[in-house]
Amino acid sequence: MKIYISADIEGVNSICSWDETEYGHSRYLEFKKQMTDEVKAAAIGAKKAGATEIFIKDAHDSAMNLSINDLPEYVTLHRGWEGSICSMMAGLDESFDAVIFIGYHSPSRSNGNPLSHTLNTRIHHIKLNGVIASEFDINAYYATYLNIPVAFLSGDKHLTEHVQMKNNNIEVVATKEGHYGAVVSVHPSITNRLIEETVEKALNKNLKKNIVSLPATFDLEVQYRRNQDAYNASFFPGCKLLGTDRVIFKSDNYYDILTVLKFIV
């Protein structure tokens, strides 16, 4: 069994400030460790479930956050950014049996996490078919595009509820609960233990029902915080300026959506 793990930081246990996500800040090392611990727990759970290959994508900011020496020897770690349209899912292909998301967070304009955003903070929102999209949505659709099930996600409570509405066969662990500018969390060791146990449980299930449903067509809308960013993006082939601060794009092929997001976000 070959498992893919995509790891972010804004959804790990108790993190609540942008300073805590940024390399060089005094609080960053604390949450770099927690991110690594949660990924380690997922890897251990996957191994217990029978995984023979575990590929991890460091998918936060610089993509150089996870401490390889603190991860199990049986994992493979992808650091940095390739520049591919896959972005947070770089390295994923049809050979994988399941996807796991660790440390994911609620989308922009959500009160589920003080660090809610989608892809970057220059974006007011990204909508797919009229609904604000999270990074989970964007990346889970890519897994579906490759016909790979999503086994598990950990992140803030608001996001885990969204994931189970999307597909209630996906196992989840809520790492914290957002209260506008604050979070409420259990002790990190409890979260780490729950991740390990729930990942093992998730991968021992029949995952045929864990494919996230992919829409037949896609209406993409990106609203920017600065209207000059929208104007610049409107020159990408197929994009149209809507008002002063939004760009829209339509396609029947999800690969096209990933391509345009790479260049306009």
C-alpha cells in the first residue's frame, strides 16, 4: 500500500498566529515541531495499517518545515516547490492508494480558524461553482482527477465538518476549534495519538467510497484584495475581469483549473 501525505501548518494543534507559521520568528520552532509530530503520527498509523511506501509533501510556505531526522526512517520527504500545477500535491500520481491531509485549515472568509485563507493572503476568496473553496477542496479534487481516495484529514474543527459533509467516509481528527482570533485545543499529545490511531483505522477500511465527487464543469472565481492584481490576472487566456477585483474562468477539465490557479493566484 502506497500512501501520500500532504502537510500544512495552519491547521496543527493550538497554532493561532501568523507569527507562529513564519521561519525566523521566535514561536515558529514550537509549531514546526508540532507539524512534524502530527505528520510523524500519521506515518506511524499508516505503517501500522500496512503501508509499504509513505511519501510526504511539505506543503507550507517555503515547503522546508518538516524535520526529516524526526520522521520515521521508512518515509520519503518532498521539500521545496517544483513549480508544477500540483503545488501542495507535488509527486502524487496514479500509483498511490490513498491520500492523507495533515494540518489543513478552513478557507478564506471563515471564522473556523484565525489563520483561515486559501492558497495565499492576497486572495479575498476563491470560489468553485459559487462556493468558497478551501485548499482541501482544491487538492482533494486533484486526487479524484487521478482516481485516488482521500482516507484522512486533520485540521480545525470547522474544516473537518466540511470534509465529512463532502464525503462522510473520510476519517477526520479536529486539532483545535477556532473562535475568531482565538483557538481552543486539547493537549498536543492527545491530538498526535488520535491522528496515529485514526489514520490506522482509516487505511484499514474499504476506501472505494472515499473518492471525493468531482463536478462535471467548473466555474472559477478569484476575488483579490487589490484590484490591480485582478486586472493583471484578467490577461491570462480564458480569464475575464468581473467588476474591478474579480476574475472568472470556466472549464470542463479540472486540469485547466489547476493551470489557471498556478498563474493567477
